[in-house]
Amino acid sequence: MPYFYVVDDPALKRKLLDEYEKKLLDDNGIDYPALRKKLLDENGGPISDH
């Protein structure tokens, strides 16, 4: 069974992305740079569509 976690802490998101970078890059169809940019919003705040 897969587990899912909701993470709001930008430092923790960055750490998790760094740890899983190789696995994400190895998966076909994952655009790692775009995923990282989306998850680590440049302003450090929540990502908004408006």
C-alpha cells in the first residue's frame, strides 16, 4: 500500500525532493525541474492558481 504525506514546510519539501531526485529522474515521464519548481514555489508561499 502506498503512503501519502501532505507537507507544508518548504525546507522539508526541498529535503525530500533532494533525497528522491535520482528516483524521480529515473522514472519515465517525470519532469523533475518543473515538479521541483512547482513544489518549491519561488515566493516560499502556497501555490495559487490566481
